[in-house]
Amino acid sequence: MQVTLKIRRFNPEKDKEPWWGEYKFEAEPTDRLLDALNHVKWYVDGTLTYRRSCAHGVCGSDAMLINGQNGLACKLLLKNLGSKITVEPMRGFRVIKDLLVDMEAFFDKYRRMKPYFITHSPVPEKERLQSVEERQRFDDTTKCILCGACTTSCPSFWANPDYVGPAAIVNAHRFVFDSRDEGKDERLSVLALNEGVWRCRTIFNCVEACPRGINVTRAIGEIKKALLLRKI
Amino acid sequence: MLQRYDALVVGAGGAGLMAALQLSKQGHVAVLSKLYPTRSHTGAAQGGIGAALGNMEEDHWEWHMFDTIKGSDYLADQDAVEILCREAIETVYDLEHWGLPFSRTPEGKIAQRPFGGHTREFGKAPVRRSCYAADRTGHMILQTMYQQCIKDDVQFYNEYHVIDLLVEQGRCAGVVAICLETGEIHTFQAKAVIFATGGFGRIFRVTSNAHALTGDGMSVVLRRGIPLEDIEFFQFHPTGIYKMGILLSEAARGEGAILRNRNGERFMERYAPSLLDLAPRDMVSRAIYREIQEGRGINGANYVHLDFTHLGRDVLDKKLPDITDFVRTYMGIEPAKELVPVQPTAHYAMGGIPTDNDGRVVIDDKNTPVPGLYAAGEAACVSVHGGNRLGTNSLVDILVFGRRSGRHAADFIKKNEFVPLGANPEERAREMVQRLTTNNGKERAGDVRGTLQDEMMEKASVFRDAKTLSAMREKLHEIRDRYNHVKVEDRGTKYNTELLEVIELGSLIDVAQVLVESALARQESRGAHFREDFPKRDDPNWLKHTLAYLGPKGIEFKYKPVKITKFEPKERKY
């Protein structure tokens, strides 16, 4: 198929303002958008800049705004995107170069959730026991690959960049609802702060954006509920 | 720019992070990674980590040891395999204690499932040994290890690409890296450096490996006179998505999926009558190639089918959710109802930077170490995988030997001083970057890399012979010549990912050259190395490890003996 990529370009060493680059070429309908970006970089314009690694939707490097919606370039096929495809960097993060954005603040917020197992009870010789149902309770949020697609689709985050954002909350949820973890209070206290979970206005953009199919808004709702129950 | 650390870890996958955790409280330590740590390819591992926990049925580390050695076609060093299989058990419990969300048995224990080549009672029947978290075990391991690094406040230099190793008076003195954000060259002086830089599957066209897996660490040490071990042994995983190479875990067959040819026949019955589809990967990949060669590929093309249709949606959704999603997303196929086209995909380097059982890099047939230099994970060759790795053992390897190298290095940095740096430590790195960014040749890196990948796939993959390998040797001369004329269009300094790709291509060519020369030299068939002109294993002449050096006139060889402790080499049948 003939495809036209319209890519938002910005080179900090050359450009004062971002501009649109258009690239027209033949591609297979089953090619990933990432394959098309690679085509431009490898055969048309070597300066095109973006992150990528695994190329099958598990490493989280290549989240971007594609035809107005966040997604992973390696998980969307050209045949499902149409012959004219618009590609821009994720919104709300500082653009460094072309599609490559500054992820530092995003990871800082993730770290604020204390995203590691916290226990005070003695470590058993073998594994801690956990029922199949207890394990299932937080299965959805274990899938997060920290790509940023949810956070940068969130109007509350756009309005207030200090909001920790859905990705950080998802990663807190993964521990708060793990029956083995004993750090619930520490995490909920962070989430109860001004920039925490109450900034969510249940707009559901994050659910549509998540390339891992995580029901992000439900997870945020469960955290809100846990906070309310804690107060009672 | 000069920084000083007691120890540095290069690479932030499972091996690097495990090593960093051992070191972080023992001195001034940092991790350098060309990616954000959570992007590392450990996260793509699917089916599980092997350990004889015996949660589902009787199991023993000795059985695991036997399977690993037999799977290796007797090329693995048996003392190292014993360590691997013994320490696998405590390692899996450690992961659980760090919160890794394993799938569970009805009693609440860590769930386990069958995997290729893993058996009970020394080969009698498949055993459930693979500890799993659905089919995203690697993702959970990478996340858990990174989480622990956050907890321990490990220092990271993200998006720093190491391009040179500093060796002074035969001792490791540090590394030189390029910061991708600024393009600046940094010298990191260190008493100890651990290379955990992963594999190089991107030398082949069809691969399960990430774009980032370009053999960087191996190439960097090779250029500094350190050998690479057993690089001719490269594993093709039997079930990659047709054309794309995306991995469909062996857990699929562990859960009951079946390989079928164009006649619908379960052809593994003819190749491995007792283990069938769960035979080791080298055998299954060869069986698929044979079926295709003999005209039984689907529609006569170069693929076969993986049949999930009898498993039911529940097994697919609960136990294999990610690969089910891959099949739906990339092929538009519903695996519960339709057959899935698969072909072998370049997956794993059994060879690598030679190390001893503590991760110390050793440079000759007498196992002489380079003080302060370590390697772990796929970048290293201990050797626990020999000629062919069993499924689940890569995750065991990265954690067991990541830990051992980290612990040894932690001790080393307390007992040793910094090695003084030479007069101009950045000279070679600067010269290389300068050369690549000012070259006005006519070649594009994309074209050169494409040629390399296509030619390697055709001439040096599952089946090889003197003719194809010699032709590949010639091609590599041509490819290297073209590489010297590659032009980098991006002349900027900030995030010059084009320059990075060209540096990576240089690494790929180095490692491909070692692979081809080592494969030409080894005149036998063993594990994943299959020579059509020498189709039998030849223990009297070739039960030994290859050590390949980059000499002034090309690749030079030494060989070192295989350590055999418990299991005498036997013919390998399944």
C-alpha cells in the first residue's frame, strides 16, 4: 500500500519551531508503524529520532501520539491506521528531539509510589503462600510497561503537570492489592496528597490509551475507594 | 569528562540489575545502560524460570543438571551447571520474597509447567519445572529487579552507550561511554566493570531479539584483545511469528500446543518420539527446516503451523495471554480457532565473553582472569548452555551468575586500588566517533545491515556447510568495506540515534565475523551448530570450547577443554 507519514519534527540544534515532515512510500499493510518509521530513518532521513527496542509491545519505548491517539508504534499495523498517518510526540512531556520526549519526571513520579515490595514480617524459607484469587486481584496492574501512554493522554495531567498521573497510580495499585505486601499505608498516604489520586476526573482516556489493555480508571477507582475506607 | 566509581555495571537487564544489587551497598557504584532499564530485553522473556522446586511433582536439581547438560549436547561445563541448577532454587525463592507475582497452584505455591528438554529421572518424561507468571515471566523479573534497585537507591546513567573498555597493565581500568542526550564522551574509571550487555540476535533477518541487541559488549572487549567463546552456537527458537520473528513461547507447547506440517501431521513424532514437541529447541528448529526442505511447509512455503485450537480459550486467556494477544495483533488470527504460521527465529547466543564461575572474564585456555573485569548473562559464556540452551535457563543464568559476579566484584573492590588510566583514555572512542560522523561515503547503514541480516540468515543459520560459510566469509569482507563508507546524515550531538545505530552495526559485523569463522573451524555438528558436511558430533576432536581472538590478520583460535564431573557424554536422543 502507499502510505503517507506526517511526522511532527523538531531538532533542538537546528529548529526554532516544530514542523511537519511528510514521507510517502510503499509499505506492506501488515507492517507495524514502527517499521514505517524505521523505513524513513534508514532510507529517507537518518536524522529522524525516536526511541524503540523490542518492536512487539513489551518494552514500552515507542509510545507516541498516532492519528490523535496514544499508542505504541510497534503494536499498530498500517492497515489499521489508514494511508495517511499523523505521528506526534506524546503530549505533556518536554519534547527533546522529534518524537523523543523527556521521561525523567514520569519516572520520578513512579518512584514516589514506593514501587517495591514492602514487608516487615519474617521471610519464610520457601515462598509466601498466595491463593489463585489473591494473585488474580492485582493481575491487571502487573502488566504495566511504563510507556507513558496513559499519563500523556490524561487531561488532568495536561492541566496540572504535578499530578502523579495514571501510570504511577497503576503501579501503586499493583502493590496495594497484593495480599503479601505490607506497605499499603505508606503508599496510600502519598496517593492522598494534593497531587495524588483525587486529581483523576474519570475521563477514561487512559483506558483507551493503554497498549496493555489495563483498565486504568478502574484501578484508580479502587485506590480511591481504599482511601475512603481507610478514613472510616 | 572523568567520573570515578568503585564498580560499574554495563547493561540494565536481569543480569546487570542483579549484579548492581549485590554491589550497591558495598561501594560507590553505578549502572550504565543504553536504554531505560525497564526497556531491557529480559522483559521479553515469556514462559518461565527453571528451578527444581518440586511444587507440582517430585523434582531434583540433579535432574535439572542432567537435562541442562544433555540439552547442551555435552558442551556445557558441568561444575558451572551444578551451580546453576542448585542456586536456581534459592534464586526463585528470593524473587518471590522481593514480591515477584508468580502464578500460583491451588495450594498457593509458585506454579510450574513443562518446558522443552526438562525431564524427570534423567530423561524419562517431561517434568513441570518452569516457574511462571502467566507468559510474562521476564517482564515480572525485570520489573521486580528494577523495583529492588529503586529501593536500594542504585545509581543509573540511562541512555549512556559504552564504546570502549580501558585495560591497563592487564587489569580493567574502566570504560568510555557516549551520553546520548548530549553526545559527550565520558570516561568512567573503575576498579571493577561487569558487562551485562545481552546478545546479538540482530545479525539475522528473522529474530525474536529487540533492535537493541547488537552485541555491543562482546565487540568492545573483542577489540581490546579479549576472546569470545563458542559464538558458533546460536539458538533458533522454533516458534517465531512467520516473517516477523516475534517469539511465541515454548510455554505454548508446554501447555499442549502442537506443531503441524502441510499435511496436518504432528511431525515431531518422527524426530523425538518421547518428548515430541517438547524436545530441545535445536532439534525442533532443525525438524521444522527439514519439513520445509522436503516440501511439507505450509503451501510449500517456509513455515509450519502451531496448533492451539484444542486448548480452549480459558488456557489461552489465563496461561498464555500475551502470546495470544501477539497472534491476534500481528497476524489477525484467532488462535483458539485458527492455525498459527510459525518459523524458527534467531533467539539466543549460547556463546559470549568467557568467564569462570564467579563471572570473572578469563582470556585463555588456562582460565587466566583479567583482574576487575566481569561478564554475566547472555553477553557471557560460563558455559552453562554449551551447544544449546534449554528453555527457562537463560533467566536462571542471568540471576545466578549476575549475583555471583556482583558478589565477587564487591569483594574485589574492597581489596584492590584503582588502576591508573593511560595518557589519553578517550582517544580511541573519540577517533571512532569522529571517523563515523565525518565520513562522506555513499552507503546507508540500513542497506548494509539489511545485507548482513539476509546473508547471515541464508548462509549461517540453522544449517551450514563449508560452502555457505566460506561464501559468508567473503560477503563479510564486502560488508565491512561498505561499512567503512557509511555516511551518518545526522551531524548533531543531541540524541544522535543514527550514530548509535552505526556504532551498533559495527558491533554486529564484528560478532558475525567471529560466528562465521568459529563455525567454519568447527568441523562437527553439536547442539545448535549443524554442519551438513559434518553431520555427526565428534567428541574425540571437538569436545572443547572455541576461544576466538581478533588478531592482526583476522580471527585466531585457541580451544579449551570442557569440564566433565558427573555425566559422561552420550548420544543425544529424546
